[in-house]
Amino acid sequence: MKNNVETLIGNALNGDRASIGRLLTYIERSPEIASKILSIIIQEKGGGHVIGVTGIPGSGKSTLISRLISHYKNSGLRVAVVAIDPTSPLSRGALLGDRIRMQEHATDPRVFIRSVPTRGVKGGLSFSGVAMIEVFDRLGFDKIIVESIGVGQTDIDIMNLAHTILVVTAPGLGDEIQALKAGIMEIGDIYVLNKSDKPEANRTYAYLDFALETGEIGSEKIKWKPRLVKTSAVMGQGIEDLVDIIEEHLQFIKKSGIYQEKIRVRRRYMVRLLAEKLFLETLENLSDSIEPTGKNIYEEAVQLLKETLSQFD
């Protein structure tokens, strides 16, 4: 299998899209083969810029990403997109709509878009999604854009893998104060007020600007003051300004050493996610055969954990 994996990686490095697709499918479906792929992939350092895009639902993240793709590919860069989609807790199916919304780029040889279900991961990012970033990085993609679900305080794990985090919001989405309390409003390097062509945009911009100045939103970044920019992805407005700020942040993290540290954090996080995936799958299989006696539920739970761990000996 090792020789087959090496051949597949070699073909993918030569730009064969079918081989890239097969690599990503192995990453999704087989932790064992994924481990073999990643063991080879991470031996070489990539130079990709991972841009995390999160934010309030309905803020137009996918349309904004589509505009960024257009800008980067027109600049001669290769762009990969990992679109994280929510998984239904009942059907285990995901709403893989991002690929449809970005359809205009799907056949461009400089662009590769992959939608990834969360599989119920509480932080909004699955092992396969993070592993795909490593693959795209090794394959020489210049910009790797990750769109997370962005639905609340648990969906902030994107900060464990992105070099630059965009938090996208829009006017007219309800009570701004409540929106600002969501965990995702505390992690941005750049805050994007999209749909700024709406009448209420100036009011929302002023509120966000004040919140950033007073520290209501935006975590304390080391020598980097979070920026606020207005865009209208539908109208194509503000994209150049946003790109300029993204590049400014990239140069900042490279000069300060944060770029390489982010890669180390991402890889540690990936290993943790794989450990959780293996453990939880084994736990789920074992728990189906458990019949609680009710005598001491704590001891029964501890015993189940021990039995799960013993499967890896």
C-alpha cells in the first residue's frame, strides 16, 4: 500500500486532479491510509497561507470566498477551499451546498474545492478537514481557504489551524449585541462587514468599530490590532481592500514567527482530532453492548473507558 500511496502523491504533485481527489477521499474514509498519506506529506514543509473564514450565518461567507477565489486565481495563484458543512445528527448527511455556490470555479485547474462534513465534531472541524489542509499545503496551493460553520461559541477551533482568521458579519441579522457575544466574534484578525450596500450598514459598521476600539470584540493579538473592513461580495465592492489587509497580516505573521508556530499548532490539533476520532468510534461500538446495572454508574462509565483504551494495546 505504501508504494501505491507514494505513487498517488507523486501524481497529485504533478497536478493530476483525479489523484488529488483520491487522496482526499482516502483522508475522509480511512484513518489508516490517511495516516500513511500524512506521514509522507508532513515530511516536507509547504508554504501555503491558510485563511479561516467564519462568522454569523447568513452573512454571505460563501459569496465572499468566491470573490476571493476570483481575485487570487486572476493573480496567478493556486487556491484550495475546504468548506466545512454541518452534519445532521440523525441522518449523518451533510448539506454540501458550498460547492454549488462556488460552482463557477469548480473546473478551473488552479482551484480545488472540497466540502467536508463535520461528522458531529463539536468544534466544527473534523480530522479529515484539517488533514486536507496539510495535503493542499504540500501540493503547492498558495491560498487554502477554510470556511467553518460559524454558528456559535463552540465553533472557534478554526483558530487552531488558520494563519489568518476572517470573521464575517452583516447588517440586519438581529441584535448586534447578542451577535457580538458569540465566541466567534472574539477570535478574528480581520472583521468583515459584508453586505455593506444595505441601508443599515453604516450603523452596524460604527457599532463594530466602537466594539473593536473598546475591546468588546477581538481578542488581544500580539502587536496586531484587529482590522475592520466593509465589503459587498454580491456587488464586488471592498474585495481589493480586504485582500490588501489579508496580505498585510500574512507579512506580519511571517516576520514575527507566528506563521511557523501556527503550523505546529495545526499539526498537534490534527493528531488530537485523530485520537478523538479513533477513541470515540471504539467507544461507540463497545457501548452498544453495555447494560447498566444502576449500582454505580460512575464505576461503570470508568470501566467502559478502560475497555475502550484496551482496544489500542
